[in-house]
Amino acid sequence: MRFMLGVDEAGRGPLAGPVAVGVVAVPDGFDVTSEFPNVRDSKLLTSQRREELFELLDERAAQGDLRYTVQFENAEIIDMKGIVTAVERALHRGVDALVRKECRASAEWGCTTLPEFQILLDGLLHAPPQYAQITIEGGDELVPLISLASIAAKVSRDRLMNQLAREYPAYGFDQHKGYGTAEHYLAIREYGPCVIHRRSFLHLIP
């Protein structure tokens, strides 16, 4: 068996909340475009369409047609180690987790050889060096499997920010998802940062 993995991240730039990395694994020959009509980079889709595609992703995963994971690194890790390292940590966990699952599944099916993996990543992302991989600039728009990973990361992070909005209602996280909107700046000035704010990013406040 040969598997393709698509990888992308969401939430690199916000002032609050975690960064998320989505990883989607499909068997070689799986036609993402036909199975997920009009899949595109998550930033180019409406929130409703992202949710629809994410629900379909969940369904196909439950049926065993593919696997996916979304890994997070929180604001504390971002502040301690920097955003680049935080993304790398989440990415490596996600890739390793799906590779282990596919290897276990292959063994259960009686395969005598380990499956092969080809990893496709967006932008400047890199997988652990032991894996065959290609980093593609603009991959979240050009490669449907990477687009699907971007949707998994974005929707999962947005849902988490909606939950955090209930814990920290003063900041409106359900509206801006931690990004630097005018309303968010005002809330930080009035109430100060909360525990999910990235202190290392707050110098960016105008």
C-alpha cells in the first residue's frame, strides 16, 4: 500500500489561541476532487462550506476511506518556543500518528511489507526527515489533499475558539477567532490579556 498525506496549518498569526496543524492520509489513487466537490484552500471558502466539507471528511474517516488528525500547540508553547517550533511540533505529532495507524492497519490486514508514504505540505512546512515529502508553495490552493488538510485545521481551530469564547466572554473569540481585529484590540486594552493570549505577539498591537 502507498499513502498520500496532505498537511497544512491554521492560526499562525492570531494574538490568542493555539496553532493547529491538519494532516489527512488517503490511499494512493483516492480522488479527493471527486469525493470532495469544490474543495479549495480553507481561506477561500465560506464558513458554511468549510463545515460541510469537514462533516464529509468526518463521514469518510468513520467509513475507513481515509484518516485525519488535527494537532494543536497552545499559546504557552508558542511563547516559550516560537511559532515556527510550535507548528513543527504539532506537524510532527500529526504525521507520526497517522503513519503509525496505517502501519498497524497494514499489519492487521496481513501485509508483509510496510506501506509507503508520500507527504505533500503547504508553504514552508516540512515533515520529519525520514519521510518522502514535497513542500509546495501555494499548495493549499493547488493540491486538493492539502486543501482538505487546511479545512480540517481551520474548522477544528474555529470550533475550539468558539468553546474558549464561553470561558473568556470578554474578548469575543467566537467572532474573530483570536485574530487582531479592532474589537479584539479594544478588549485587550480594557481587560488585559487572558491565559490563552500569546504574550510574544502582543507587541504587535497598534
